[in-house]
Amino acid sequence: MAVVRIKKRICLYLATCFAVSVLFSCGKKDTSITPGNKISRLPNQTASSSSAEVNKAKEGQIKAVVYDIDIKNKKLKAMDINSHAQFEIRYSSATDIKSKYDKNITEKRLQLGGIYDISNDSNGLATKIYAAKDAFEISSLSDLSFDQDNRKVNIGASTYNYDSKAVFLSSDDSETAKIIDLDQIVAQDEVTICGVDKTIYSVTVNKGHGFLRITGTQAFSGGLVSIGSEQVIGLSEGMLITVKEGVTNVELANADNTASKVTTIVRDKEVSLDFGEYTSPAVQQGAINFKITPAEAVMTIDGEEVDYSNPIPLTYGTHRLTLQANHYNTYSASFKVNSNYRTIVIDMESGSSSASSSTTASSDTSSSATDGYTVSVTQPEGAALYVDSSYIGVVPCTFVKKAGNRTITLRQSGYETISYSIYIQNNAGNLTYDFPAMTKLSTNSSDTQSTTKATIANN
């Protein structure tokens, strides 16, 4: 039953996933990039910008996204969704705080990323903080794809816009959050969005991601790695996988072996799993003695030309044989190896060789506009680059351009590992990405990562 399950997974993987093919060109910059063609994509000027001005609250009422709460000093920070101005707002024990359903709540129940109608007195002190009744909230979302060119995102059958000043947060609990950039939200993250009408004003990561390194995979060569029930990826040695935080089951499988281990993924941290204790089973082989007429026929087995003047050693299982010779019809057949020694006699049929050789491959009408082009990553230099969990090389380096969403992971000793989500359009031309400088590891948990957006060049 294990073999059947493995085969089903392999078939499913081949049917639904593309093979991540990479072109190594590490240590060299792409000299074909023309500086005049660079397009600078700067970060949104939101609460994520350290240079943004935070104003003291004035008398009046605003509808705002709350993105920071200081319970000890009884103040919060919020962004007015209409003016995009940022305010520091004080409140007191007398401030009236209510949920969307008119229930009195404490400041500890205020939701980071939530939208509130806030009324301030002449001293700038909040008198009312009411959850906005015209606001919407959608939680437990994952695998979102943000169209950053048009500021749109599809959720189910609905399309939403997100505001140019939308706030993006990574929250571990109800009281603390870290401002992040949109590019740092990857498919594995579980998020909550808040907005008004069809416009999103905040995206909060409630369940983030960490990184899983798998070693000792020799016994599972050519197989798959399954992460819980959500990810199935082609296995390669030294891969670094972006995985949703939490307890998860990791299973390696190929036609010969299956093994699983349970691990805990911690947000923004790296976990290593070693499967080196597993070994591959001994491979059984048999020898096939071929007697072929005509003797000068060319033989290929499983696509490789072989010399059959002596018995050929082959592994147990099914193999594909092809024979070609002038003035004979091409012969193709499958055969099984299931014994130590066997003789196979084949007499080819006389005929016109032109008929058998006239078949040509049909033209590929499904070629991608990205064929023949590459993506180069030039910054940060010295970081190890992974694309969709597969190792590419040390930055600066290059990989084959494929259209669609890609998860870029950067890892360097002494720095925080980080992932970015990028979307590559199906068009011609090389791309170059310069990602922000990496953040040094620190024991101070309050350290924040750089939120500068990547610079992209289109050649």
C-alpha cells in the first residue's frame, strides 16, 4: 500500500507541478542589463516607513487603522484611511471602547490592523473608540497573490483593491505587531484583511512562516517531500523550504523508501531535519543476453544506446527497448528483468527505413514568452539564494525565468533568513532583482527587518 501511495503522489506531483530548472551563473553580474531600463519600485509610504510623520491627535473624528497599542502608557497609533495621516492617540480609563456589536471591551481587545471610528476631545484624548460597523474583516486566508501593478487581490470569486497606503503587519499576539512590507507576505502565511467597501486598508499576518532545511536525503533520491497536507515538492539535497509556522509532519518518499518526522516550525527561524539514518535498499540486477537480427542493428534501452555484444546488466523492473537498422522497420517493445540471467531473441522485419524515420516532433505551440530568458539576483551579495525552496547559488547569481509566483528565500550566516514573494509576468526579457540588505541576528526581539522594497530591472 505504501508503494501505491507513493506512486499516486508522484503522479499528482508531475501533473500539477513544474520542474524547477535552474541555470547557474553565480559570481557574475548580468552585464546585459542596461542601467537606463531600471525601474525603481519603492515601498508604499505607510506606517512601514520610518520617515513617515506621526501627528498628535486633534479634536474630531477619524476612521482609522490601528497598528500599534501601548497599553502601559495608554496610547495607540493609527492611520486615517481618508487622509492617510498617522496619529498618536491617547486614551484613558474613561474612554468608551466598543466592539462592532456595541459590546463594551477593554483596550486589550482592540485588534491590530482593525478599523475603528475614533473620536477625540479638544485635548486630543480619545473619548470613543468604536469598531467601524461599515468595515469588513476576512480571516484565515492563505495562498494570496497580490497584483502589485494594479493593487488588486483575488479572494475566492471576489476582487478587492488595496489602498496605496495600506498597512501590513506581522502579529504574534493581540498586543504586539511588527510593520512589514507586502513582499514579505508569502503563500504559506495565514492572514486577516480589513477594509471598507471593496478596498483593503490592512493585512495582518496571524500565522507566519519559518524555514525547514532537510539533510541526509540520499536514500530518497528522485522522490518527494510532503509538508503536512499542504506542500508537495520535488526533493533535492540541501533544499531550504518556506513552511507555515506550527507543528507539522514531514514525509520523504520515493519508489524505494518512505519516512516521516514531526517538527515544529517557528516564525522567521530555521529548523533542520536529518534523514541520514535511512539507507537505500540493495538494488537487484540481472543480465540480459540479446540475439538480434540483423547483427548491425543499433539498440537503445531506456533512451540510451548500448553495446549488446555481451550480456547487459540491468536493474530489476520494466525497461524499454528500441532497435533501428537500414532497410528494417524500427522495433520497439517493453521487457521485464526479474531473474539473474535471460536471453532475448529478436528478428527485425524487413521494410523501408524511411517510413520509420519520417516521424518528427510536432511543434510546441505552448511555449512560454519567458523561454530563453533569465532572472538575476545581484543583492544582497554573499547570501545563499533559494527559489521555491530549491538552492540556486550565492548572490549574485541567475536562474531560468518562468512566469508566475515565486518565493525567493535569502540565507546568510549571521543574518536573519528572509523570504519574499514575487510575481514574474509571462513576457520576454531578462529581469534583475536587488533585494534589501539583510538584518543581522540579534538577541533583542524588538529588532525590525528592513522594509525597503526590492529594485527590479527589466531588460
